[in-house]
Amino acid sequence: MNSPLETPSRIALAGDWHANDRWAACAIDYAKDEGADVIIHVGDFAYDYSRKFLMTVDRALADYGIPLLFVEGNHDDPGALRGPLGPDGLRQLAPHIWHIPRGFRWQWGDVTFLGCGGAHSVDRQRRTPGVSWWPEEAITDEDVRRCVDGGPVDVLISHDCPTGVTIPGIDDASSPPYWPALEILRATEHRAVLRQIVDGCQPRTIVHGHYHRFYETVAELGYGAVRVMGLDCDGGDFAANVQVVDLKDLAAT
């Protein structure tokens, strides 16, 4: 592929890699074995964007000529994502790696995509502001406006999951939450902010990470059936962390 926005046939959707370069390289091998032409990563991608991680991932991508596009998670240093945008609207970090800014839209075939990263860190009290936790992790009112103003989309690529979707083992857990109740409340409020984007753009498919659970479900979000896919993180099963789908299947959703 000559451009990260060149229309692919098969798309690899990848969950949180947490700057795990060994896992990332193997996940790229897996995506290629499954026939992927491009990888879309749903955030918690590089953490501090070390040169070692970016070089390792870029080398693995270069071996196959595969571009990787990502939205940021809540564990991605925003300081590394303040560089200028290219003419295509993406932010290039390495020859084969591009950041998708919040509110960015693109078209592959008949399918319109929207990217919006961000989520609430329920563990932020254990982290250091500006070092391992950043207030910019949260979706803002301006992000919502930018996303919604563009109108309907087919596919939303996000890090968080909107309210109205039941995440297995998270929303239906019978045991008390491990994290402080106030942080759980704030996380729920953040999901409600993302729901504003969903209500305004009415995607038919939502792909997210953040909860380290692989699942697929169909949710009713007030405008018809919505296919939702959550992706697992590094260190588990590649098939749960990376799902490869045909573009035509997203178009048919």
C-alpha cells in the first residue's frame, strides 16, 4: 500500500499493546498471516512512544508493507501526539505508523470511519500526573462537537465503550468492583460522553479496547442494531487481541 488511507480488502483490528514491542511484532505477524492489508489499533498503543518500541513496530510493519493507524488510549502520552498533521489529516510518527486525531474521518470503499480515542484511568491515583497519567486522556466537549458535526458514520474506532453496551465480565460482574467507587463513577460518566458521539453519528459498528476483554455483541442504542467488538490486550491470545475482517463485511453490517 502506498498510502495509509488507500482502500484495503482486509483490516486487522488490534487491541491494547501497552508498548510491548515483542508482542506487537508477533501480533503484526499474526495479522499478516490472516491476510491483513492494514492495521487499525484502538489505543493504549505505545505508552511513552519510546524510540525502541516505534522502531521495532515500524520494522515489523515494513517487512510486510502494512501501515498501522491508531487512536490514543488513556495510557498514551499526549506529549508525543502534538506534532503537525500531514496533508491527509493524520499524524505520522514513523514511516508505517500514523495517529488518528479525535474526530478524524476517512472513507474506505463505501464505508465511512470515525476515530475518537480516550478513556478514564480508574487507576490514576496510583500514577504520576504528567508521567504515567494525563488529564488529556478524557474526551472533551470539543471532541464531541467535532465528531458529531460531521454527521453519520458506519464504523466508530474508539478506546472506550459507550454506555448502553454490556461488556461481559465488567458491566455484568456480581462481585464488588476492584477499583474505587468514585473512579468507577467517573469511568461511567466518560462512557456517557462517548455515547453522545454515538447518538450523534449513529455508527453501525463500534470497535474498542480498554477493558482487556474480547467479545462481540449486538447492542440496541436507539437507532437500530449496532455491532460492537471489544478487543483483548497483549499477553493473552492473539486471536482475542487481533481480529481481521473483510472491508465488505463492515459495509454489509
